[in-house]
Amino acid sequence: MKEFWKVLRRFVSPYKRYLAGSVVLNMLSAVFNIFSFSLIIPILQILFKLDTTAYSFMAWDTPGAELKDVLLNNFYYYVTVLIERHGGSMTLFILGVFLTVMTAVKTFCYFASSAVMVPLRTGVVRDLRVKVYDKLLSLPIGYFTEERKGDIIARMSGDVQEVENSIMSSLDMLIKNPILIAFYFATLIFISWQMTLFTVLVVPVLAWGMGALGKKLKAHSLEAQNRWSDTMSILDETLGGLRIVKAFIAEDKMSRRFSEVANDYRRIYGRVAVRQSSAHPVSEFLGTVMIMIVLWFGGTLILNESASIDAPTFIFYIVILYSVLQPLKDFSKAGYAVPKGLASMQRIDKILEAENTIREIAEPKPLHGFDDKICIRGVDFAYEDGRRVLSDINIEIPKGKTVALVGQSGSGKSTLVDLIPRYRDVCAGSITIDGTDVRDVRIKDLRSLIGNVNQEAILFNDTIFNNIAFGVENATMDQVVAAAKIANAHDFIMEKEDGYHTNIGDRGAKLSGGQRQRISIARAILKNPPILILDEATSALDTESERLVQEALDRLTSTRTTIAIAHRLSTIRSADEICVLGEGRIVERGRHEELMELNGIYRRLHDMQTL
């Protein structure tokens, strides 16, 4: 339960007023419930004429009289007065109406105590989802290379939902039931402390039985959620690679793979479901056993001539005792359900507690623009597993110049450009802009200076307008149209039925590759960054699309400092400097003509592409 209270402290604090309201309403519900049941005694006595005592009013401050005796005496006195004035039948009617009113008030308080918890439950779940999402946005790109996307989606959806179903749903029971149990037991002690003491000795059996059932639930629930993550991962891979699956006629293979994981999930979740289903019948049986034991003990007391309570009071006692059973069962059920939610919370915390290696210093230096040059000095980089990617990289990029990075796949080109906007941090050396280390400035300021156009145009399931205006606050239609014209995108946009308000589908699926890339370039143009990173922006296009995109890129780079990664060497012939990377090092550098004269790696790559 320590983990449970830790979760509550983390997320429930903003909703304390709802907790307080629930406590008050549950207390009122318990009080009205007890008083409504207490009317059973005089009703039974009137019906069966069990009490022939002549009652007289007893002063509330009668010396030597206990409060319990005074309350009961005066209550019966007013009942006898009613009988004398209105007769037994009318008195029963009055008591019945009073019982109905009390029950209505009790029912309202019971409903309100649950309704007041709804904003808390939904608010906590909303906050949890937002925290996970914000955390994902803040984590470095390197984190997502180590994690499966399907697993992250499963934690965001299934695990958060399980927290709501298990922990937040149980919170209402964990507030309501202790209050009801406390009030009911106080009433039982008030009626007969002897029978209550006997009952208390029997109750632990119920708690022990439920505890034995839920002992391994958390472990099974954690395993079940892991299997659910596997199913989400396979689904994500299938949707992303559906074209390849169909091309290689691998539907049966993927179906078998998914079925195996689905069967594992079914088997493990089945264990959890069986244990959870057994909670109600077991608690029902144990509760019935307890009632029978108390009936035997109470009946023995009443049959004794020196009994401390009469038969109607004993029936009232049994009614209250039966009423306390349901809160006890719900309380144990909540304690049984919470481990499922804690298992999911444990998986969510793997995201929330993930270390963000890209940190800002306490007092970052200002970076308001780009005026001089970018310097990459002695940069080394290695992944967390120790695999070295870059070694002793030295590049100087003056403002307005274009530097191209070429080399075979895996030579470290993309990793190098990821270091400039701090998607990753250098392991040694430094990267400076106008003499200021990028690690010493605000990340927001740094990335506001940089625009990206990637090999795969990353677009969102939204309109063309919103994709171009992405990241630019309050962009106007005129600005978006101007950017689209520079990117050679305006003509094909206007051919669409809804023009700039056309939805382009998931990842721009309704557009061709060249159209997607031109939208991506228009987005970079609208941002108007002084530094531009091009990551093989034309390598996946056909000849006509490449020509249109290259024209747009030429306009985009003409007034900007550009770092371009290229496989097609024809696109970077005019670069001010070309750096050839091999195995994480710069092995050649110079302009196109100079590198051709060296007759080295660049010349070999160029000749291969020419052929």
C-alpha cells in the first residue's frame, strides 16, 4: 500500500477539495443509513406488540443515566405518545414515511459521494496522460532508438487506462468504505459490545482469505501488460510495413507472429481474470459464514434470561452487521484491484523517470541570432553502449556558406548534424555558434535558429496550411502562400479541391513524395531560419520531382548557412566545402574540383554515380 499512497501524493493533490467533499458526504450517508435502520426496532415492536413497558420522558441530564439509555428511552417515549394519539397503524405509517425520507437522503449522499469523485478520477488520468506526453516530447531522440514505439503507445493508452480502472476507481471505495466500516462498528459496539468483540475476532478471516487471493496479482498484471505492449508493437510494425508484408506475401507469417503474442496475452491475462473473479464469491461465502457464527452467538445470548438485548434490537444488530459486510468486501476488492494499477504505474514510471541527458545549464547565455560562424572542434561521439560513431571532427562553417557531408551509409553524417541542434550531445570537443557553446544556451533559442528538411518529409494528419505553418505562431495565409510559391508547391496545392485547407492524411499519405517534400521545404521557408540542415532532401525522388525540389532548395539556401547531407553528389557540386566521412572521421575535404583532383574516395563515389 506504500506504493499506492505514493501515487496518490503525486497526482491527487490538486483535487483535495473533491476528496474532502467525498469524506463529508460519505459520513452523512453512513449516519442517515444507521438512523433509518434504527426505525426497524420500534416498527417490529409495534407490529408484534413485544414491548409493554410504560415509558416516561427522561431528562437529558438525568444523574447516573448513560446517554444510550436516555436516547432509547426518550425515543420509545415519543413513539408511545404517537401510538396513544394516532393509533398503531398511523404510527407505523409515520415511521415508514420517516424511514423513506431518511433512505432518500442517504441514497442522495451515497450518489453524491461517488459523483464528486468523478472530476478527481478523470482529472488525475488526464494529468497522467499529459505528463507522459510532455515527458516524451522532452526526451532526447536517442531514447526512442532504444524503445519500441508500440510499447510506448501501449503505456500511454492501456497502462494509463488500467491506472484509471484499478487505482482511481478503487480510490472511491478506499474513502467510502473505511468511513462506513467505522460508523457501523461504532453502532455495533453501541448496541452490544459483547457481540461486537466476538465479531471482530471473526472478521480477520475474511481479510486473510482476500489477501491470499491477491498475493501474486501484481506480478501477473505486470506480465500481462508487457504482453499487451508486444501486441501493440507488432501492430505498429505491421501498419508501418504493410506494403512490404504484401510484397513478400508474408501475411501468414505476420498472422502467426501476432497470434502467438495474442495467445500469450490471453493466457497470462486469464490468470489475472480468474483471480479477480474469485474475489466476490469467496468474500460472499466468508461473509455468510461470519453472519451465521454471529447469529449463533447472538441467539445464544438472547435465549439466556440475562440477555442484554431483545429480539428486535438483535435483528437491528444483524442488519447493521450485514451492512458492514459490503464495505468490507468492497474494501478488500479495492485492495485486490490496486496491484493491477500499480503494475501499470510501474511501466508508466519507466517513461516518467527516464533520464533526459540533454540538460540546460542553470543560467544559459543569450543567443538571439547568428552573425559569424559555426565551429565544430575536436568532436567525438559514442552511443551509450560504447559504440564510437565520430572521432576528432573539425569543421568551420562561416555565415552564408554551404558545407556538404558525403560518405557511405553509417559513416556518421546524420549523427554529426544531430549534434548541432542538440538532439544528442557531444562526448568530447565542442560545437559553437558565434563563439558560444551550444550547451551553454537555451535549447529553444538554439533550435529557433535552425531549420530542417529531411529525406523523409515528416508531415502531420492536418491541412496543408497547418503543416506549412507548423511551429510559426500566427502565420497568415499570405505568408503561407508566399512560402509555398518559393517551394514550388503553390500550383499543385491550388489544384486540390480545398486548396490550402486540404487534409493530407496520415504522414501526408494523400500526396506524392515530391509534393510532401515541397510542403516540408515551404515549412522551413516560413520559419525563415538563418541555419539550414538538409538531410538527403532529394534522394528519394524521381527526376521531375527532384528538379522541382532542387529549385526550391536553391532558393532556400541562397541566403542561408547550409549543412547538407547528400548521396547524390550532383546536388552539392556548388557547395563551398565538401567533407567526406569514413568510419566516423573526415578523410577528405575541399571543393568539388579539388576533391576530384585528389582521385580518392570522393572521386570514386562520383564516378560510380556517373556510371
